[in-house]
Amino acid sequence: MERLQKVIANAGITSRRKAEVMIEEGKVKVNGQVVRELGVKVGNSDKIEVNGVELTQEVKRYFLLYKPRSVMSAVSDDKKRRVVSDFFTDIPERLYPVGRLDYDTSGLLLMTNDGDFANQLMHPKFEVEKRYIARVKGIPTKEALRKLENGVMLEGRKTARAKVRLQSFDKKKEKAIVEVIIHEGRNRQVRKMFDIIGHPVQKLSREAYAFLDLKGLNAGERRELTHHEVKKLKALTQFGNKK
């Protein structure tokens, strides 16, 4: 059972706040009866009408997408670039990304039509970890990597502590592979962090989100999350991700 205004908002009719106004104005019926109270809860068997039009409740769907590079983390783009929704044209539900990956960053991206689920996962207080693999120019010193671990000043605010590990390096080609685990999600954060220590990112991929990874998938492929995986993700936002 969910609150009526939430069900209307999740169906894509309008925002939750506007749905509340419509309820108060008597524009919503449940099982043929006008409802004006905001606390009313409804289930899947209830018939809901908004302005005389019956509401169809979407089934909640949860997907893991291996986003390729040169794809926008959006459902549309005014420049006609490829967007993540292009990989779900066969899915009837309207899916949107949980957070975002930069246009030139590949890797794990969650897609859903469950707005509350997405908002909870993106809330910074739950500290959901994201693991990235970065190929950077030059070979960072231990001191430089320690700066990233302790946090660097980024746009007037220090980044949270990170887990950083130098995986490999090539002196001849002057490049290195670095693993970075963060729980923040600022715009182009990983790239900006490496810019600050003087080692620009040449290639970046998100390899894991919480306990999920890209195992078994190639770029552009997807899979639907299992019920157990969705339950575990929701648990992270109930109890936090701290060990």
C-alpha cells in the first residue's frame, strides 16, 4: 500500500506536490469515490482516476546497464546524441538513470522507474560506494595518491576520504592505472580529483556500485536486477553502508 499522491506521481502524471493539490481539489477518484484526504493509501487492485482518466500503475523495474562511452546519462538530448534510454526501447516502463556517468565515462549505471529508490541511493548520507578504474597521464607518487585518500579541495569544498590504489604503471608510455573508491557523486568528481594532483584522466570506467559489478556484460549490454539485489540495495538506504 502506498500514499495516493505518490502513486500518481510515480505514474508520471504530475509531481507529488501537484498531485496533492489535485486530490484536495477533488479531481481524483479511488474506486469511483472522490478522495480529498492526502493520507489515503491505495494498492494494486484499486481503480484510480485522475480528471476522469483511469491511472495505470507501472510495475517497478530495476536494471544494471554497462554504459558505453559517448552516451549521455539521460532519457533525451537536444543535440541528438545517444542516451541511455536508447538501450531500453523494448521496455514499456519509462526508465531513468540513478545518478549519472559522464558522456566520456563508461561503466555501471542503474536504471529504474522507482523514484524513491533512486533518490535514496543518491542521498549522500548513505555513503554508497562506487569503484572506478582510471587510466591517468603520468605516474602518481604515493604522496599524490595520499592526497586523494585524505580529500582535496574541489570547488570550495573538500572531498570525502577515498580509497585509492595504484594498480599498474608504464614508465615508457608515462601512464598508470589507478583504482578509486568514493561514495560521493559530484559532477566529474574523479576526473577533477586527478586534475588537482596533476595527472589528468585519459580513460575512466565505473566498475562497481555497492556490491554490484559488470561481470558477464559487455559495453551496451544490460540485465535486470534480481529481487534479492534490489532488497540489498534498499537495505543500504535503511541501515547505511558503514561497516
